[in-house]
Amino acid sequence: MTDEQLRHLLKSSPEKAHRLIFDEYYNYVYTIVFNRLRSFASPEDIDECISDVFSDIFMKYDPDTSYNGNIKGFVAVISQNRSIDMFRKLKALNRKIFSLDSEEANQIPSEEKVDETVEKAESSHALLDAVKALGEPDSTIIMQKYYYGRSSSEIADIVSMKPDAVRKRLSRAIKRLRSLISEI
């Protein structure tokens, strides 16, 4: 569902729109909140923070604004801000909660940023979908050139074209791909 469709749904049926937002972005919000609070908060605190995030989203997202951006950015900012607020609140209370399970008690916080990894994976999927949307032989040419690192003459043998034609198709396909990606 696009953001524009979501805005219309929010105007006509807010309950359905809220359910759709919750179902679509719950894992994303959980990842951001958990990544920030995992070594400091209890599972109940994390759940409370997630509930606060969705409460803020439902109360603050205004479908009548002239903002054209993606709701995903709005969700990410609220998730980060709420998890930072929860972290500060728990730190002020000076309570550090550890599970009694030996595996979790010895857990060292990871340097990996899960939310960034998820965003990169989603970007990769969007790029792959855009390449597939180019159709044949353009998608094959791009995949062979940039994924497999093959030369124009090697690609020409694969797609039964001349190397000059492959280079020209590649140039045009890249321009079309840029325009497809800018629409996303």
C-alpha cells in the first residue's frame, strides 16, 4: 500500500489504517526499540516502549499535511526517539535488569546495528525489483555486468548480441533504472 492510499484510508477508516500500519511496521519498530534497549531494559519495558511508539504514530500522523514523504521515515524517527526516552528514563532510575538465564546474562551487546541492516536489505530488494522491472535482456545485462563482473564481450555471448550493442543497452538500462529508483 502506498502512502497516498494510506492517507485516504486514514480519512475514511482510521481503525483499518491503524491496524494496517501496526501489521506492516511492528517488526521494524521492534527491531529499532530492541536494538536500543536490549542490554538495559526488561522485556516488559521494551513492550511498553513499542506501545508508546504506536500510540505516538496514531496520534501524531496527520494525513492532511502537505508532507509527501514515506511513512517509514516517520515511524523510524518516532521509534528512535521513544527508545531513547525509555533508555534515559531507565538510566535515571538506575536499574539494570538481567535475566537469570546464563546465556542472556553473559550476552555482550553486539556492534551490529540491526535496523541499518534491515534497511539495507530492503533497499537491496527494491533495487533487485527495479532491475527485474526493466525486462529482458536489460535485466540480464545489468546482473551480468554488476553482480558477476563480466565484460561486454562475455555478456554479448550470453545474450546473443554484439559487444557494442550490449554497451549501448547497458547505458540505456542504467538511465531507466535511475528513473525507476527515483520514483521509489
